[in-house]
Amino acid sequence: MFESQREITVEWGDCDPADIVFYPNYFRWFDAATAHHFKAAGCAKPELIARFGVVGFPMVDTRATFHAPTAHGDDLVIHTRIPRIGRSSFEVEHRLMRGEDLAVEGWETRVLVRRAEGGGLTSCPVPETLREMLGHAS
């Protein structure tokens, strides 16, 4: 299964007054890691839109488990993979590491969408080509 990595150094502005990362920043980093994962797989969002006629892949569910705090100056690595792809949805798994230590695990459920007739968005099937790029040939 294809896995990408994204490095982050925790900045002062990422932290709360206790000098630990303010928790919403993990979700911001996970969102960026998902975009990076698609780019690393060969299909950055602009290419995804142009090639498959979709709007994007909005998040419909997310959660995280916090194992250890991270702080200003920490060097982190987010390991991202997509363990499951359904008809139109897919699961994204993130493991945020500080050295050898697992600090945070995060999960996203996203849905591939296109514009619906009359406005709004509607789900659409994940194309086989995209499945293959993400390491999920059927």
C-alpha cells in the first residue's frame, strides 16, 4: 500500500500558552498531508479536477487519538496512507511521529464529489485509474 510522508517543524504560532500544539492544528496538518499524499501519488488536486471532472474530496468524518503532546521546535513526520477505498468514499490514516514515538493518530473519511445538476454536490465513483494511483487496483 502506498504511503507518503510529510515533515513539519512545530512553530511558535502552532502552540497554546503551555507551549504545546493546539489540537486543531493537527487536523490542519492532516488535511495538508492528504493533499500531499494525492500529489505524491501523481494526482495533485488541480490534476484530479481536470482529469476526472470532480470538485474535490470533502471530509465527512474525522477523529484523532492523542498519545503524546508535541511542542514548539519539535520535528514531526506525518505518515499517510489510504487503507480503504469504497465506491465513492475513502479512508485516510495519519500517524504523526516525533522521532520514534507515535504522538497522534488521525483518521478521515472523504468522499469524491462532482457538481450536481441544479447546484450542490453529489458523490461520484472513484475511477479505477485513481484507485491504481493510490495503490488499490481492483
